[in-house]
Amino acid sequence: MSKFGELIDDNQPLLLFFFNDENDLTENMHPVLRDVAAAIGDSGKVIKIVTEKNEKLCNALRVKVLPTLMIYKAGEMLWRQSGEQDANTLISLMQDHQ
């Protein structure tokens, strides 16, 4: 989890997407996240986290529903939501936290 601490300490907004490949809702979000990453460019990051490979992190963050999305900046969680989100909403949120 020390890598996670280093990751979220960035001064740019970081969108975390928690998913597993067996969940249809998370599968629908992959193209949305590509659009978000393209729209924000170098002013932020989008990171996909596979829940099965990161169980300790998911437990520590209490990720129970998939997909779960979070925005961090400078080590602080600024936004969290479970369920599908559209690209425009996510882009707007990322831009609000630049």
C-alpha cells in the first residue's frame, strides 16, 4: 500500500476506477474512461484497479460495490461514487479539481 500512498500524493487529480472483469457494469466503463483520459490529457491521470489483484487496498478503502470511482489529489480523497458514470460528468469533476 506504500505505492498507493505515493500514487495519490500527486498534485494533479487522479481518478481511480475499481473493477473486475466479471462485472458487466465495469465493462461498460472502459470506453468512458478512455474518453476521460483523452479529454484531461496531462492535467490528470486515470488509473484502473482490478479488485481481485488488490484485495488489501479494496478492503482498506471499503470498496464493496463495483464499479467504484474515486478522485484523489495531494493525498486527499475529494470525490467518491459507486456505479456507472458518464464521461462528461467525470471530465467535469476532474477539471474542477485541477
